[in-house]
Amino acid sequence: MNEQITVMASKTNARVLTVANQKGGVGKTTTAINLATALAAIGKTVLIVDLDPQGNASTGLGIDRKDRELSTADVLRGDASLGDTIVETIVPRLWLAPSTLDLLGLEMEIAERKDRAYMLRKAIEEINPNSPQFDYIMIDCPPSLNLLTINAMAAAHALLIPLQCEFFALEGLSQILETMQEVKGSVNSELELHGVILTMFDQRNNLAGQVESDVREYMGRMVYDTVIPRNVRLSEAPSYGKPAILYDLKCPGSQAYLRLASEVIKKEKRLSAA
């Protein structure tokens, strides 16, 4: 990154949380969808900003591609406001700014702009006052550390990192933590690590238990107590356009995300009191 001026996170009444990991298949979008749903279920008004060109968060919330007239690509390009893109989802109090494949070429389009790292932050600051008043804005990132992810971190108050319980977990964690520190030092001085979420945990696999032990030793209290299990119902839910919490509330994955939401809220209260 070439930015030299350190700025602060978006000035919005909403808490902006970015869900990111440069590795695909770690449960990033599943976490964004189900954590947001769990927060909405306890009365919070939540917006998911889908910054992944694959648009899995949009599909997983039942928003068909033909219904995405405006997307986050239009927002970052400056052709639409964030408020213009927002659509309701099947989850009460949960809204979505959808994604399309147009995001794929966007990085090249804005690469020469001096404010290229702040496009999303600016859009959040300028969100239409007639839009719902959000308690939380959750940004789902692409599985790479590109300009879209930098925009998400530049706009955020805190970062949540889903981490699959597999062999190279710590190596990937080191990479994203390094990127976070770079962003904190150059484009968003207020960015903090909210926590690491252990995902796809298989208790039958000895390696998963060892990875959990290693990550907790390395990161300490920054790892959430809740562990998200490997769960078929979590995998099935997106194909029905539903969060797992709506698809099967009683399944182990849904119950884990409800516990995670409780942890997140408790930490939010501690942070606000600090």
C-alpha cells in the first residue's frame, strides 16, 4: 500500500465489523451470514456489505442475481450510493448490499485513484439517512488480500478472522494479521482485532484439536471460546437461500453461531465501556 496518511474508521453510529481471511473455504461467508442473522435475532439491525465478486453472501440470503440491479461494484465505482443498493432479506432486521461479478474488474478501475483505499469508508459515511439505522455493518470480503479487502479494513472498527482448523492455519493467520497491522499503520488507525473464530472443527480429527490448541496458545484471549463445528446443515443452507439459523435452528452449527453472537455482544459491551 502506498497510502501515507493515517485516518480513522468510518464515522457512523453503526459498528463496522469486517470478516476476512485471504484463504477460501474457511467459513468466512457462512460466518458473516449466520453471525449477522444471530445479531438480528436478538434485536439488532444489521447490514451485510457483500464485497466478494462470487456473491455468496447475497446468494446465501436468497437474493437472486437478476434482482441485483445495483451492487457494491456500483458503490465503489461512484455510480450509486450505498443506500441505493440496500435490499431487504428474508431475515427480519437484516439488510444486504449485494455483490455481482462486476467487482472482478473494479480493482483495475480504481487502482490509480488516490482515495482508492477509502471508497467504502466514504460510502458508509454518506449512507442515506432514509436508510435503516444500523447497529452493525458487517463486511464480507473476497478470499484474497486485495484492494477490496483493504477497503473493508479501512472502513472497519474491528476485524473478525474465521480460521479453519487445518494444518496451515497459523501460517494464514500470520499473513492476515500482518496485513491488518499495515492497514492500521497507514489507512485506519482505529482498526482492532475483534477476535479469531475457529471454524469447521471436526472433533474426530486429532489434527483439529492440535490446531485449536496451537491457535489458542498463539493468540490467547483473542480466540473466541465458541468453536464452529463441521456441520452438513451449515453447508446445505446456502443452496436454499437461507442462513443455517433459519434453515435448521437446532443443528450444532446454528447453535454455535448463536453462542458466538452472544460472545461478540459481550465483547462489544466491554469495548464500549473501555
